Amino acid sequence: MLFLAFVLPGMMTMAQTSSGKGEELKIKTSAQCNMCKDRIEKAMAYEKGVYESTLNVEDKVLTLRYNPKKTTPEKIRTVLNNTGYDADDTKADQKAYNKLPDCCKKPEDRHVHSDGCEHGHE
């Protein structure tokens, strides 16, 4: 019985965070492909206070749940910028953006070779 006293409170906390507690935030990004999705969601997984994040590649919107006592929308946008992506009206850090593969860059910045072929991955 003593074992349950320690296990159950932890399980309750996990249930609360995965049941939608916290604030929801939607951020328009400059993401282009599934590599962007993986990179952004991984960066958000390391951000303190972010419970979950999902990037919809088609509409380029990152939806996340976060604890407003541990992080802010501004900090979250800064993480996106430092990962190489625009976040709403804030621009990507140029050095981080330059390191992204071509497929993750905005269409106007991709390298198109003389054969007319874009080189990158989806």
C-alpha cells in the first residue's frame, strides 16, 4: 500500500499534463518539410515548460501546450528563431537559418541548379 502512495501521485501529475492542462499556443512558422517538423518538435521537447508540440507542415503552424509559470510565448518564439525558423513576426536567427538543409529553407532561398532541379530532402 505504501508503494501506491508514491506511484499514484506521480501518475496523477502525468495525467494532468497530458489531459490538456496549461496554455495552448499557435505559432506560424517558416517550416517547409518533415525534416523541419522533426527539428522543431525536438527543439520544443527540450524547452522547459513545454508539455507537447505538433507542427502541421501543410499550414506551417506549430501548436503547443505549455506551463506559463515555466516559459512564455516570447521564449518559445526565441527557441524557434534560434533553431532557424521564423515564428509569427519574429525572424529566424540568420546563422541558424543558413545551416538548415535546402529543403528547410524558404523557396526563394533554395539553391536551384542549372538542370532546374532543387536539391534537398523531404
